Amino acid sequence: MTASLLTSLARFGEALAARRWLIFVVTGIGFIATIIVSRCGLIDQYVELVAMYVGINIILALSLNLVNGYMGEFSVGHAGFMAVGAYGASILSVKVFSSGVWVFPLAVACGGVLAALAAVVVAIPSFKTRGDYLAIVTLSFNMIVKSVLENIDYVGGPRGFLGMQKLTTLPWTFAWTVVSVWAIRNFVYSNIGRGVLSIREDEIAGAAMGVDTRKVKLHAFVVSSFFAGVAGGLYAHLLQFISPRTFDIIKSTEILIMVYLGGVGSIAGSIAGAVIYTVLIEALRFLGQWRMVIMPLLLVLLMIYRPKGIFGLMEFRWFKPITTKKHHDKIPVSATASSNKSPERDVELLVIDGLTHYFGGLCALSDFNLRLGAGGIMGIIGPNGSGKTTLFNLISGYYRPSQGSIVFDSNEITRLRPNEINALGVARTFQNIRLFNNLSVADNVRVGMFNSVNYNAADAMLRTRRFNECEGRDVDDCVRELLSLFELERYGQDMAATLPYGLKRRLEIVRALATRPQLLLLDEPAAGMNPAETGALMELVQRVRDEFKLTIMVIEHHMSFIMGLCERIAVLDFGVAIAAGSPDEIKNDKKVIEAYLGSSGLKNYRAQRGT
Ligand code: ADP
Ligand code: MG
């Protein structure tokens, strides 16, 4: 019985997913139904009240999920934003306009805007803090809001705020819930949403792929808080009484429970979490205060047995975007994916002067100089710990150098942030592969296109024409072509984590190419590969150079790889450049052989060669 019911539900879901317009029809019917039901008193008032709580809680859970689930931050003071929305909307409807039904949607929206403004203040410390620290920042925010409200007599201080009309009705709750689900879903499945996910997966890799992490965090906080504020406005006009205590840490915890119960990073999960929590809390009323013990206990059990919530990262198909199958006019991907503005050969693309970097007392790189023309492949070799990765980290903006300067394509990039450097045309891969493991292969590449889209968050949330054109044509086509060019197309929908090792390395290169670089930095791309895989990789790197007209710098220990590919090689030892030149020059350089083999090794080498 239950199984067949679930199957029918799943079929219904599939049908909805296949015909998007059906969603509009179903929502429209739902809205009309809520009007009829509440006007004609078809359901019990208590049931109607619980239904409204469910709607408000769905909005709250979704909005918190955006920050905690999708972005992977840990915000614990969400009730603070709800309070700002609730008080803001109530001041408008009671004090400014002194009621009036027509003013209600405007008041709720204004409450949301005020909460969004508060979010800007909270987002700024979040640029620097993560995890526990962000939890403390948001918790403090929640407490500050509560204390401030307690001290404002205009809104009743600790006694609370009265006088709101009961303007929150079932149809209004339904409408706001649908709008919230729709807007947050659209936000998540967009360029900026992929930026949000990349922060959760690997913030460093995200920034290296051009994601402006500050902008993305600010957007996510603002959108999340707007909807928390909306929920606050609805709540205030349902209860008709709010006090600072309504929005204390317990309220914040309730929202956290809903998110983690349903599933982090899933819209369906947030909806399920909110429904289950609200209904259970009502059903367990007979337990009195004990129900407040049962729910957290349930959460603890869930965290032990299903730490990502009931739904985990799973999503219902109808919340996901439709994947277009149509191909548009083929643009050669080398033209779309690589930069058109690569300068002529002999023009210096990268100029490094006196680059020095210390880690405490350790000089990881000392007075490194380089003039690199456009085109060609340059190898960087040296024993372990000689400063090769540090050099890449400095060029790509991950570290600020202690001394020296880096000029790329006539731009001083020494003090720029990684995403700014990427936007200028420097892309990289990492020594320890840093893919976005819980994103699909195609989405990994899409993140690489962060700076190639020309629509903003509002376009994404409203699904404007600009959004549809850019996502459908520029992004999807380019991703498809890049994947097929590197024979990854059939893995497009697979999670990056499930790829075999060799393909992970390849995907990392493809993701870097999606950022349209002029200079590609490859950090030990053949590490851990067998000879056949190394051979295939060599071909791939050559193809990338030829078809994408890139300049490549590659760190490698496989000598056959370096000697076979590079026109020029620089050798580092203990942070100092000990040699530079053609493969032949490097092979016979005394200092290089000594660095690799030690001075006794050098003697043996000479004895063998009779020199
Ligand atoms: P390579 O890539 O040539 O193997 P690295 O550039 O990773 O070498 O490291 C150069 C030196 O800097 C090593 O001695 C290493 O221990 C040190 N080092 C690298 N990263 C850090 C860091 N984040 N903090 C402290 N020391 C570091
Ligand atoms: Mg290294």
C-alpha cells in the first residue's frame, strides 16, 4: 500500500519534471485551493494554523540551508534575521501605515529587505571566519538583536510588540512559500549558486577557478536573510504578538534542527525537515515540555545514523534544472575556451622580479627571477621541498610574497586575490587534486566558467531571458564541447569523486581551461600515474598548448615528461634557482646533477659518462 503510494507519487513527480508548465498549473490550483479552503472554513482552524507554521518553517529552513547546507558555513543565529524582518514588517503595518490589508505584502517584503541589510553587516566578518568562528559571529548577532530590541521602548522593549492584525492567511503563506522555494532553487542552480557550492566543496579551488568568494558569500547571506526576514514578517502577523524572546537562540536551534533533519544542501530535504518538525512538535504536544527533549534527541540519533539528514544531498528531479540537449551553432571550443587576446610570441607574458617568500624563518623561495614569453611549455623541476609549489602559490595569489613583484600580461598581480588573478588569465591545477567532489563532472567545469557569464543574481532568481540565453548557449555548449574534446562527456553527470585517478587529473585540467586562461600552471600533473597514463597526459598537455594557444608552466618529477615536453626548464633547489635553460643544457648541468644526486652521485655520474 505505502509502496504503491510512493510509486504513484514518484510517477507524479516524474511527470511534473517532464512538463515544467504542469508545475505552474499545480501551484496555481494549490493557491486557489488555499483561498477556497480558508474562505469557506473547509478545514479545522487548528489544522490551518499548523499548515501556516509549516509554510513559514519551510521558508526558514530553506533560507538557512542556503548558508549552512549549500555554502557549508555554520550560521547558528538565524532567528536574529527573522527578528529584524518581524519587527520591521510590524513597525510598517502598525506604526507607519496603521494597518491596511494592501500594505501587508509590502510590509513583509520590507521586513525581508531590512534583514538583508543586517546580513551585509554579518557577511563582512564571514569573509575572514569559517566554521566555529562564524558560528560565534552569528550567535553574537542573534544576541545583539535580542538585547537591542529589549532596549527599544518604541517597539515595547522586553514586554513585546502588540497590535498587528492577523494578516497572515493560508493563501499568503502558500504564495510566499512558493516564491521562496522558487527563488532559492533558482539561485542555487545558477552561476552564483555554483560559486556557493564551490565554497562548500573547496574554497581555495573555487577562488583559483575565478569564483569571487566574497561576492558569492555576500549574495548568499543577503538572499538567505531576506527570506528569514520574510518568514519573520509572516510569523509576526500570524501570532499578532512578538517579543525579543520569541527570537532567541532556541528559535535559531529549531531552524537548525529542521535543516539537519531534512538534509543539508537539498531543497526537498528542507521542505521535508520543516514539515516533519512542525507536525511532530504539534503531535507531541501532550508531552508538554518533554517534546523539546524528544526533538533534539531525534536529531542526535539522526546525526549518528544519517549525518547529512534524511535526504542528504539528494534532490527531487523537479527542483533541478532541465538539462538541454540541443546543440547550438558549433563554436570551436578552442576559440571559446581559450583567451583570444594571447599576445604575440616574444612579448613577455610573465615577469617575475626578486620573488622571495618566507614561512616563518624558512626561506621557501629566494630572489626568483623569470621572463616568460607567450606560447610554449616551461618546466620547473627540483627536489622535494625546493619551493616549486610555493612559486605557483605566489603566482596564483594564494600567498602574498615577502618581497618581489609579479607582472602578468602587463598587470601587476603581486597583491591581487586568487580569483582576480584567474580573471586576468592565470589558471592552475593542484599538486593534491582539488576537485569539487560532490559536484558533477559537468558542474566542476561550469564553476570554471564563473567569470564568463553576463547575468547577475537577480537574473538567475527571476530566470530572465538573459539567464536562459547565457546558461543554455554559452555555458552548456562550452561545457559540453570541453568535456567531449577531452573524452569526459560520458562522465558528465557523475560525481567528480567517483572518477578514476587519471580522469580526475584530466578533469582538473579541463576545469582550469574553462576559465579561459592564457597561462596554465600544472603542479605535478603526472604524480601517481603509471607510464601509460603519463604518456597520455603528455599528449594531452601538448594538445592543450597547440589547440588552446596557451603558455604552460609545469612542475614535474617525471624526467621523460619534462624533457620530452618543455622547451625551457628552470631548476630550483632549497628555494634558489640554480639553473635555467634548454633540456639538453639542464641534463648536463653540474649543479643540477648535484642537487638531484648529491656530490657522490655526481662523481658516479661523471665516472659513468667518462667526463
Ligand atoms: P615543492 O613543491 O618544491 O616540493 P614547496 O614549495 O611545497 O616545495 O615547499 C617549499 C618549502 O616550504 C618546504 O620546506 C616546505 O616545507 C615549506 N612550506 C611549504 N608550504 C608551507 C606552509 N604553508 N607553511 C610552512 N612551510 C611551508
Ligand atoms: Mg610541490
